[in-house]
Amino acid sequence: MSASVPLQIRVDDYLAERRQLGFALRSQDTLLASFADFVAEQHHDGPLTADVMGAWARQAQSGRGTRETWYRRLQKLRPFIRNLQPFEPQTEMPEAAIFGPEPGRVAPHIYREEEIVALLNAARQLGPPGDLRAATFEALFGLMAATGVRVCEALHLQDRDVDLKGGVLTVRETEFAKSRQAPLHPSTVAALQRFRRRRGRDVSSEDDSPFFTGTGRHLGQTLGERQVHRVFNRLRDRLDLPNRGAHAAPRLQDLRHNSEFRIIPSNFGNRSHAGGSRAN
């Protein structure tokens, strides 16, 4: 890298330019920040190399990385590297096959309803006692399973996007820079109403307030995606969920595939109901 322009400045400039063009970039800012932090931690001097990028891509969450994970992380980095090259001509572009042949779409883990029920029960037990944290993660995981929203989409929901009177969720500026609406099952509406009332005891609500807020010193701020993954991974490992997908373990984003089967977790919309509950 140029000694006069730190990598983080290049990242910030790139993200600002892309946002001016209308791209949401909700997950890319986290990914590029991770890359800049990694390069700094390695005390790398000089032009960015394919070896440095490959080493960063292997830093998968919780040490559960696979070749497919590394490939996809590097693919998400490529647009930034391509943008950087005119400013830093010696920057290398890693070959597409650096980790082997391009992987196909990997089969997700499809959760059984009893697994989602167990996950929501475990989330409900999160401490500290009486804190908003337990209700937040129960509502977040339940919403993903019931509607199919991505974790980044759920975390960027504002209060005005969750219309519980009309039973509609508005997901704004998705990965294709468009917005969409998702109908909410009555049991999901009931669960989100319960969460909104609980959240109201700790933080005031405005139309542009984050629907899922952090807690403690982050109360009122948008819940962080890294924290969500950490909590999910900890609960998943504690529950020792079996793996029926092609990844190393069941993933948080696999929850959204359950909406394709129209499964509404029975303990999300109606805690007193012991059997399964499905949308009509």
C-alpha cells in the first residue's frame, strides 16, 4: 500500500462512492473493515498481494471455514481490489481458482421445527436476567425462520418497516438495490407485538429507530451482525444441532430457507401451543 494513503481511507472512499451510486453495501462495509484490520494486524508493507488476500479469506468465522467460504469471501473483495488498482497499480488481483475450482451452490441445512423451537427457547434464556437481550435474539431468529429475511436485512429494519397492523414487513434496499414487502403470519405478528412492547420498556421508539437494538452501552443502536453470529454459534454448539447441510455446521443464514417450507416456529407465535404451526 501507498505510505501516504492508508488502506482504511481507500476503503472509506470506495464505500462512499458506491453509496452515492445507489448501492446499499450493508454487508460489504463490515467485510472491507475486516480486511483492512487484517492487513494492519499483519504489519504488511508495500502493494497488496494475492497471498495476503488469500490469508485473509481463510479467516472464516469460528474456525469453521471451508474452501467454498474462502472463495466467496474473496469474490466479495474483488470489486474493491479492482477499484484500488488504478490508484495502486502494483496491487495484485488473485486468480479465481486460488482455492481450486469454483464451487457450486452448497446445500443449506434445513432446520426441523423442533430445532428452531429449541433455538428460540435457548435464546429466551440468554442473560443477564431481565435484560432486553433475550427477547431481541428470540425475535430476530424467529423472524428469519418465519419470513426468510437475511440477517443483514433484519438488522437494518427500522420501526416504520414493521407494520404489525397491516401484517407487512418492508425490506428496503436489498442486495439488488430494491425494496420488497413480505406478509407476516398472524402468529409472527403476535410475537413481534410482544417484542415491541418489551423493547419499549428499555428504549423509546421513533419511525427511524432500529427495530432490533443492541443492549447495555449499545442500547438504541442497531444490533451488530458480528455479535448476532457469535450468539447464534454459541447457542448452536450448546444445542449440538445435527448437520444436514453441505457446510461445516448449521449456519444462521440457513434459518431463512425454512420459510420456503412455510414453517412458523410454534413457540415463536404462540408459546402455549405444543404442536407445529404452519402458515395457510
